[in-house]
Amino acid sequence: MATTRKGRPVGVAELDASPKELLGFYRDMLLIRRFEERAGQMYGMGLIGGFCHLYIGQEAVVVGMQAALKEGDTVVTSYRDHGHMLACGMDPKGVMSELTGRRTGYSHGKGGSMHMFSREKNFFGGHGIVGAQVPIGTGLAFAHRYRDNGLISATYLGDGAINQGQVYESFNMAALWKLPVVYVIENNRYGMGTSIDRASARTDLFHRGMAYGIPGEQVDGMNVLAVHEAGLAAAEHARSGQGPLILEMLTYRYRGHSMSDPAKYRTRDEVDRMRTEHDPIEQARQRLLEGGTDEAMLKDIEAEVRRRVAEAAQFAQDSPEPAPDELWTDVLVDA
Amino acid sequence: MATEVLMPALSPTMTEGKIARWLKSEGDAVHSGDVLAEIETDKATMEVEAVDEGVLAKIVIPEGTDHVAVNTPIAVITGNGEDVGADAASIAPANGRQQPTTADTPRARAPQPVAPETPRASRRAAAEEAEYTGVTRTITVREALRDAIAEEMRRDERVFLIGEEVAEYQGAYKVSQGLLQEFGTRRVVDTPITEQGFAGLGVGAGFAGLRPIVEFMTFNFAMQAIDQIINSASKTHYMSGGQMSCPIVFRGPNGIAARVAAQHSQCYASWYAHCPGLKVVAPFTGADHKGLLKSAIRDPNPVVFLEHELVYGESFAVPEDPEFLVPIGKARIARPGEQVTITAFSRMVKLALQAAEELESAGISAEVIDLRTLRPFDAATIAASVQKTNRIVAVEEGWPFAGIGAEIAALMFEECFDWLDAPVKRVTGKDVPLPYAANLERLAVPQVEDIVAAAREVCYR
């Protein structure tokens, strides 16, 4: 039932992507990387408060996956969500100014890093409780099926959430009712500071739907083309009425769980090895250059991305804080 | 051009730290994302990454240095001649002194907005409730609830009912009788026994614009799902700056049942009423069950609708008009009186009315207020009554500590201090898990005689 594409060596995979498509992935991944680096820096400067979970290292997962979705498909994830928002097409300015707690942020400064949403882009959060987004994503799929609208729900969760009971409650209902949902497990190998083998009795997470008959697949989540290909097949599966599917993306976060991370639970060598040997952006870049893309074009993309991030950062610092009376708004919808 | 690398903060409270070691040397080329140094505090370690490309021209603070203040320049990176954007200068200011001033940082200053008057209580009267003069039919509360659901499902295709045993079994307490037959399995959905899962699924469907009615077999089991009710349903509209509302009803029997002991007998009214972002309703009469449930289903907010197993079988004259609605947020004078106010909700209204009868024969005129809605709380109706009677007894099935009666006592201090002729008296469930034995159970739950005694006490009679 479960198939695996684990261990497909980088650079050997015969994965199809037009240079134009790969260039787009490269741009999107780079935007997330540069955005997150800037967010980390602004956190260090005291401009961003609270919890701030960076997505650096995992960019290929959301970029490859989102490119496999259709207009109208819904997305929900946990609190490591900045990359998802950018990949959904949300404005970096609105995301960054939410991080700085300003009125121009997506939540008017009332949600922060972990709680942002966009009705327009069908991004349903940004949820701060580990695993709680999984029933919610299953409910989005329930609504798609209720309306018979041909859309699917992409529900992201981390390896840290995979042992939460509500995840299995959701798997069961999704399989029982054949809901159009793809569960994307971003296995970055650490739930906060606990490595997966210290938290999970079985560490191959794509099997976790087996008890419910949910097929699962393990994917090289550092390779955007592998993610994209798996995402296309999974989306088709869910869309065609065959019910849910699990994709386990093997990925890695370079930075700490949040900004204050003791960095004592893994070795620097491990982080460096992932960075130098498996970096998703560098892989895409090499493939583009091998395919004959002009290096100058990549530099132009880099400059353009930097400009957008710089604009977002500036906007996020220049924007005013919410007006004091915003304290009392949006508690309830006016009936 | 040169960019100074500043000492970062690991947390909002960090003011200084130690440069544990440098991972790059002067003269090394650096790229975005390269780790330059490790810094430490007593709590954590963090890496300082390069944000810009260039050459590490100078290490200003050598490794091993402790007590380095946040935002102190620790190194200088010079551009390598290509696209060192102007952005670098604007974000990591070249002079290193342009650190965000405390006056500008969001957390440094907490402007104290002027709070609306008593935000905890509804100061604005809910939409006026027109007196119903149409056709009524005498039916049970259970049937009134079923009719409300059926009428709203006919009216709005987005409304569906989901929960344990709601479809084929026809409802564990027979509230959903006949709904499966009329609306089919798409809209009347039996779930596995997974409260957290199906409550969260309902929340997701609500975010997506459907109108879920989530039935809990009893609210005792909703404790499995309370994270989804509070954290997901009630907070998201606020956290999304008003983008993401969740029109959902969580309903089922609340409070005690007969002889089922502690895990199946508990009043959750004050738990939910505590939380902004929710509406909480706990009616007593058949008309209120029907009219308030219909309002709850039409409401764009999450509504916790507390029913009562021992009230399902009570019969009342209930309006037939499918547009009959009772506004959420408005208490009802169940019995007018002059000398003492008795507040109650759900099943306790019945006991309060019986107590008022007995008090009448003892020559005490009691005004009984059926609170009906607990959030938003109709403070105005209670205050107006006490300003007339000058005495109040607050009755509830739940425990005393931080209960609805405690909230009413606070309201009396705030709004009726000068009118009170006696201390506020609470009649509550006893502060113990509910026992099974018939005699002990009776002792633990408010009885009519307890209410009568409390009313006499505040009347000094």
C-alpha cells in the first residue's frame, strides 16, 4: 500500500520540470529563505516579539507542494507558517508587519507570527496548538466534499504533531468519509528539541495512516521537484474521490525550534552536512545552471527577492501600531 | 560599503550575552545564512547568521567576551562590490546606534486604551424581543430543539448536524428524531466517538463557510474538545483581525443528570461564559430553546448552547412560526415580583419558580429572572431588578467558586452597591464531585427549599 521514494539520489532523479517552472520554484524558495533570514535578524533587533519559528531549510516542501495545488484549494498549517503564507501568494509586507505587530499586518497586529490568515488566498492559518490544525484541515476537506466543489485541503503538520491523538481522530474520519485531503507531514526530525527517534516508536511516518487504509509516501523534501511530483499525484488522488493521502516530507530545519533555542540537542556537523549537501535552494540552483540557465538571470532573481524582502522589512517598521481601540474589535462578528 | 553586525537578542527580555565563539575569521568571505558566531546567555545558545554577502572585515568583539549589550556592533562586513543593497543599510544601520528606541517597539509601551463601559457585560440591550402572538403548540423541549434544527436546515443549505448517534440512533437523547429521514446522511452525520476530532472538523467546516451544529452527547465529553472550542473557534476571529469567523453551534445536555455520578454530571456554564469570542446560551422554556437555538444557528459567531437532560421532557407552548427567534443576550423576567430578585438559568429556573410560589404564600414577593444567555451577560436586566427589590439570590447548579453567582455578586458591587439591603446570597451545587448515592446526590444539588431559605435570609424573614 505505502510506497516509498526514499533515498532517490540527488541529481540522478529524472524529474521533469521545465526550466521556467524550476526557475519559479527557485524564486519562491529564495523569497522564503531571505524573508526568514530577515525575520530572524529583526527578531534579534527587538522588532519582532514572542515566538518566531523560522522555516529555513524546509522551503522545498511548501513551494513544491503549493505548486501542485489548484486555485481554490485550501491550506492550513501549524505555527511554522511564514513559508506557507508566502507560498500561498500572501504579501510579504503584510506578513512581516504582522510579525512586527503593526496595523498593516494580516491580522492587524493581533495574531503575530503563529496566527495569520488570508481568506483571499485560502490560507486558513497559522495555528498555535500542536496538532489542532489537523481536524481543522479535515473540516475544510469536509466542506469541499459537502459542496462537491472539486477542491482539496492541504493540511500540513510536523513530526512533532504526529503523536497527537486528534491527528488519528482526523485520519479515521477522513478515510471513513473519503474526504479530499492531503496530509503533508513535514518531518524535520525534531519536535522542538526532541529528535524523532526519542519521540516516536516508529519513525517512518508515512505508515501512520495504515490502520485507516490511508496510503502514504515518503518524499525527499529537500528536492523541490520530488516534492512537486509527489504533490501532483497526491492532489489528483484526493481530488478524484479516493480519499486522503499522506506525504511524509523528509526535511530539515537549519535554525532552532524558535528563536531561543539552546542548540544542544543536535551537532553542528549534522546541521552543516544538511546545509552543504542537501540545501533545497542550492540543489535547484545547480540544476538550473546545469540546464543552461544564465547565471546573470539567477543574480537578477536574487536582487529582486532582496528588494522585495527589504521593502517588506521597511514597511513593517514604518507602519504604525494598531490603534488602541483595536483592542476591542473583532472579538465577535456583529450579528 | 560596510555593514555592522549587531549583537542580537535571543528573547524580548535579553539585554546582554556572551560571544561564545566566532566561526568566521577576519578576511573570510561570507554569504547569506552563513553562521558567523555563537552567542550564549544563561538560558540558551543562538547562532548569528550573516544576512548580507561580503567579507568579514573586522571582528569588533572577540570571542569569550561576556556581558555584551544587545545591539552593540560585534563585527563589520564590507560589500564585495555587487548588489549590496540599500536595504542593508536601512535594516542593519551602519552606525549601529540606530537601534529601535523603546518608544517605538510594540512591547515596550502598553498604551492604555479607554475601555468601553463594562465590556464584560452587555450594556446595550439586545434586539427587542417582540411579544409572540401567533400559533403555538404544546411540545417537549426535545421536540422544540428538533423543530429548530429542522427549520434552520430547511432554510439554509449550509446548516448540518454532526455528532455521536445523531443520525441512525435518532439522538442519544432523541433530540434529532426524524432529521436523518428528512435530510439524509450528507447533512445529518454520525461520527465516531472522537470529540476533539469532530469538534475540530466542525470548526474547519465553519471557517470554510458552512454552519455546523456540533452535538455533544453531553458537555462532559466536550472537555475532550475544549481546546478546539476555545483556542480554535472562539479566538480565530480576533487573531485574524476579523477575517476568519466561525459560525458554529456546540450543543448538548449540560449540568446534572439523575444518578450518573461525577464524570457525567457537571455544569460548564461558567467555564464557557469566561471566554471572550463565544456566546453562551442556557435556556429553560420550550419557546426559548427553539427561539434561541434558531438564533444561535443563524449567528455568525461560535455559540455554546447548554441544554439539560432533566428538561428535555418538559412541555411548553412553543411558537410554530418558522421566523420566531429569541435574541441572544437578553434575560427574561420569568415572574415579576417586588421584594427579592432570584436569578437562575436552565433547569434551575423551574426550581426558582417553585420557590417563588412558596415565598408568595409566606408573604414574600420574589422576581425570578431567567438569565437565558450567560455571554453576553444581560447585566442591565439584573441591575434594574435589584434596584427595585434591593435583594438578590443567585441560583445555579454548578460549583460556587468563580461561578455565575460569583460574577453576579461582582456585578452587584459594581452596579447596585447603594441599592442593596442585604448581602448577595448564592445557592449553588455543593463544592464536591457529584456523588452517586440518592441521598448524597440530593444534598449536593440545589433544592427548592435551599432557594426559599436563601430568599428568606436576604429578606430577614
